[in-house]
Amino acid sequence: MIKVVVNSSPLIGLSMIDKVDLLWQLFDEVLIPEGVFNEITAASTEQSYGKQELERALKESKCSVYQVKDKNLVSKLIGKLHQGEVEVIVAGKEESVNFVVIDEITARNLAEAFSLNPIGTIGVLRLAKRAGLVDSIKPYLDELKLKKFRISDKIYYDILKSEGELTI
């Protein structure tokens, strides 16, 4: 059973390319920390990325909202990272998850310091390709870049090269 905790950035990124469903297809248990849930659902419009998908997934029991237990640790880590990122890491530790799905490099580094395995939006796409859920990731990376989702040119080209999708 593969269990993950997901931060807001991957939810938003996957929503931008209409692929949030990859989370439910790839992973057996998807936890959304309360801070992440609040950040996504507090968006002011129904068209806000991730909001409708998350609300629908909760109703369909494809994911669940998780309340972290160690509030003291969360308090100590706030300031180094945002609330949602901290809760993803603390929840990951509390629940012994397989992966924390988080994009921000500082948060990924802290997750690794807590002996967690971080993957990001691109990591989800790579897993989906390996599982045969998508044929290639280049169209999705292109769409993310077009919609101003932050992917450096170096990461873009390195990923496409490693996936055998770089055509020059």
C-alpha cells in the first residue's frame, strides 16, 4: 500500500493540467493536511486551481484531510516554511508515508532531513508515465510552463532528457 501526503503546490500544478486524478490512480492512500486543505479551499473563486478537484475527491473518499498530532513541532518549524509545507512533513513523519508530494526545494530538503522521500509535481508525472497512465510528460510540462508554474529551464531539459523525450 502506497501512502502519501500532498502539499498545495502539486495539487495546484496537477489541477492546471487536469491531472489531479493521477494522485488517486497512483497512490492507495492520499492525505491532505488541514493547512493545505484550508489553503486550497479558501480560494475565492470556484475556478481556483485544485479547489473543485479536492472537494470532489473528499466527497468520493479518494483522499482525506489529516490533522497533525505534533502541534509543538509544527509551531517550531513555522517560519522556516509555510504552514502547509510544515504540516506535510510532520504528517509524513507521523504516518510513515512512502512519499511526501512537495515541490519547494527548502521543504524537500527538510523532508529528507526527517528521513522522508519527497517527490513533486514532476515526480508524479514521471510515476504516471511509468505506470502507463500518460504516454509522455512533455505536453504537461509545456502546459505547466505556459500557465506560469515554476519549472526552471534546467530541470525542464534534464527531465525530458532522462525521460527520452528531448527532441533537438
